[in-house]
Amino acid sequence: NAGVTQTPKFQVLKTGQSMTLQCAQDMNHNSMYWYRQDPGMGLRLIYYSASEGTTDKGEVPNGYNVSRLNKREFSLRLESAAPSQTSVYFCASRRLAGGPQYFGAGTRLSVL
Amino acid sequence: DAKTTQPNSMESNEEEPVHLPCNHSTISGTDYIHWYRQLPSQGPEYVIHGLTSNVNNRMASLAIAEDRKSSTLILHRATLRDAAVYYCVDNYGQNFVFGPGTRLSVLP
């Protein structure tokens, strides 16, 4: 039972490079989320997708774009990476409004 | 904006109960209160959640104050595997606002 799978696990970018973080869930959940976690801090919501075909901004959306490819997959794109985007990125999903979220293992991104 | 506050760290002895507090200063009537915990180099793990009344599950209990401005996560018998960072979270609609987290140390 895979749950929420994130790829890659680690990535190093140079300033200005672009990349896409992938997330897939196999629990038939409706909503999916992208967070970032900076050292010693809690998670901050970047974007979410309440259902297939919809996306909305969270607390810290600047510098990111997202795509809800289908019900299973939700990707996060950095078009021009900056050192301030060095962080650990987590994807999560949940089935129902008000219900619990389930998280992936994270992607550790360094931007030099 | 929603805001939660938690103590930076707490200690407990193994097999004793632990009460982890959280203040939800800006919570509204329809916001859910969630708790998650995170082990080093892992994603957060769901612990428990509730709206108004106290909740119990196999992992923990959640006590919610009558005015909902505070909640307490209760681990009934702490084990070494419970050592983690515990986050309380305000959930309004699709938004989740994480607190700063409490690092729980469990002493053998």
C-alpha cells in the first residue's frame, strides 16, 4: 500500500534552473496539497487542489506553479529556482473535507 | 490570519501520560483542529482531529476547550517511539495552518 509517493527524494539545482516535483496517491483521495518546510519550522501551504481540475493558492504560492494532472497526480513546478526555495517539500492528500491528511516522505531541494 | 502557538519542547518519562498544549487564538466555529507528528527525515503523520467535542483513537486523545481557543493532545502512556515533533493545526476549508511544533523527548 504505497499511499503518497513523491519523486525525486533529493535534488540540487542551480539558480535559474527549472524542475518539476511529482506526487501521486493511490488512495482515491479528492484533495491534494503541496507544502514547504524550512529548517526548524512548521509546514506552510503552497498550493492545493480541492478536486480534479481545480487548483488554488495557499499561504506561499509565489515562484511556484501546479498541475492537477488527474485524480492521482499533482505536480509542483519551479520555473526559475532561487536560493530562497531551498527547502523540504511535502505532498499530502485527503479524501473528505475536514478529514485527515496523509503525507509523502518529502523532496529535499537545494538551490545553489 | 489563523495562528496557533505551542511550547518549543517538552519532556516526559516513559510510560507516563503526556499533555501537549496548543493555543488557537484566531480559530473560528467551523475550523477543525488537527494534530500531526513528525519523526526526523519523515513526512508528518496524522494523529487525531476534532471539531468541538473531545475525541479518542488508538493513538491518543484530544481535549478541546469549550471556547475552542485551546486544545490538548494526550498520550496516555508515552513510549520511546513517541519522541517526535508534534504539530497542532487549524484547518479551515482547504487551508491548513501549522503551529511551530513541540519537540517531545521521552526519557527511559
